[in-house]
Amino acid sequence: MEAEFGRRGVKTKLVGFIIIVLGLLDSVLTVRGGIPAYEYLLLILFGACVFAVGAVRGQQRPSAKAAEV
């Protein structure tokens, strides 16, 4: 059961990382184009929040109900 404990939240962290990277790429491209890109900062912040949720889920132990199954 220890292997399952370490795998919780991996998908959520991966999605959060992808959102952060997309926000960073979009903001760099719009700055290069000469347009200020403040809305992409919200995308980066949202990605960081999703990543944090995945990190918290990864630290939680599986419930006793799931261990019985």
C-alpha cells in the first residue's frame, strides 16, 4: 500500500505544472510582441494553486475504507 501513498496527486500536480508553463509561454510571447500581459499572471497563479492542491493530496494518507478494498 505504500506505493499507492506516493502516487496520490501526481495527475493534479502535472496539470498544474502544464498550466504554469502555458501561462509563462503566453506571457513571454506577448511581452515579446510589445503587449503587456497581465491576464496571463492569473493563469500562472491558477496553475500554482492547482499544483498546490496536488501536493497536498500527495501528502495525505489513503483512507481506511480504500485500504480495505
